[in-house]
Amino acid sequence: MPELPEVEVVRRGLVSWVRGRTINAVDVLDPRSVRRHALGPGDFAGNLEGATVSDVVRRGKFLWMPLTDGLAAPENPGTAPVPEVALMAHLGMSGQLLMQDPDVPDEKHLKVRLRLSPREGMPDQLRFVDQRIFGGLFVTALVPTDDDGPGGLAESPLPLIAAEAAHIARDPLDPSFSFDLFYQRLRKRKTGLKRALLDQGLVSGIGNIYADEALWRARLHFARPTDTLRRSEARRVLDSAREVMLDALAAGGTSFDSLYVNVNGASGYFNRSLNAYGRQGEPCKRCAAAGINAIIRRDQFMNRSSHTCPVCQPRPRNGRW
């Protein structure tokens, strides 16, 4: 499953290719990939054809493209219509959004094709490719945000959010993220720290990989009770999450699966720099640098795994597992 940095890599790529372009035609090659659009493939295509992509927005792992009926005049950008709906992209386990020229052969698992208005030097097709068919596209309403802030990370932030994303909290890369609100809610949860980090209602976009990496950087154990966390410790783990995500963004994301690619078809490679996740049985890099022999361990956690160093991330008393 792609995590926040992977989705942000896709968002940044899409912005440069599709923002301001009109969707001229839509080909739904597999109705299963628009199954979340309740009124079916015909209505899905009808909602998109003739619409202009005004931006590409992300909150957590949710990605959407606000749609309008037209563009502002270049000399008066304030005349741009306010979008009321958006194209939502759910990548699932293997979904890819690829920009391609029309003469590029269809991918084996091509599901939906959007034919865009021409722009010099840019491909004319946005293709949704999905081998496992867990992802999909659908049109959804935009609703006001509950805090009057931007819906998510975008080029032209508006206080609107895709309805399906309205229930999740802001993520650590969001300029409108409030640490004070995060810490207040964190202290009220009587749970383990990693469980809290994975709670999308508290902070969005932190998945299993980046939770392990953030906790390793912050020198905190995943079972640390949240109601015992000092403000400085909460700040440290949140800053660590933000840092590890920014490092992953610089590298193009973590790619444990060849199916994850950005809009140009290039895989990420941040997995080469991981310090905890997937390194069970290997020396802890930080401890080794200090001349200490410590081996990364793997524990079962919520039907997944947690990876920690037993020396620099000691197990807490009264841990919450």
C-alpha cells in the first residue's frame, strides 16, 4: 500500500502535467475501477468530459483533483469558478496514474483513460493502471473543511475537502497541522504510541513503515502509553515523522513493490535508507556507530509488524500493546 510520501510524489507530478487542462474524453475499459462511482461508468464519464482540472490536492493518503467548468482569464485569476466536485483517486495496493502519449501502447492492466486538452511538450493522456483492482476512480462532492483551513496540500489551497476525506486529521506535512491540537488529543488516548500514530483521526498519512522509522529516530518504543508522553517527546516523534517523510520524498518514496511508480513510471528507492523497518536480525545503525552491539527485533503488531532496537528504544513499563 503506498504511504503518504508515495502519494505526495504522485500529487507533485500530476500538478505539473494536468493542472489547468480540460478532460476531453473518458474511456472506462474496466467498470470495476469506477465501482465507487455509484451511478456507473456512463455517469462517471459524463461528469468528467468537458471539466477542467483546477488543482491536485492531498490530505494524508487521499488524493483528489478539483474540477471546474472553465478557467480564469490569465489577466484575472480571481474569476476562476469555485469547484464543487472532484475526481478522487484511490490507489489501493497497485494503482498507478501515468501520463502517456497517445502512441504509447496500452498497459496490460489499463483500466481508465482520460484524454486531456493538448499542451505543448506534454503527454495528452492520463491513464489509471491497476493490476490488483483494489483501487479506483470516482467523482465526489467537495465540502467545507471543519476548521476553515485548506482542504489539504495544494497549489491553490481552498477551504474545501473531498467528502470521503473529511473524517481524517491533517498530516505532518500539512502547513495547517496543529501540534497543540495533536498533543491534546494524543494525551486523551489511553493506547500505545504506534497505535495512536496509525489513527487517521488523530494524525493522517503515517503508515506502518514510517511509524517504525519515526519511532526509531525519536528513540521511543511503539508500546509507550500515550497518556505518559511529555510534550517534548510528542514533539520529537512528530518531528521525526515529518523528517522521515521529507527524506522519502527527496528519494521518491519507499518502493517495496515494483507496482508502485510515480506519474512518469519511475520507482522510489528510499527503502535503501531505512533504519528499522524490515531490518530484523541486523545491527542497529545508531548503536553500532556508538560501539554498542544491538540487533533490530521484530514484534507482531495489529496483524502487522513493529521493528525496534532493544537498546535505544527500550520497552516501557506498563506498555500498551
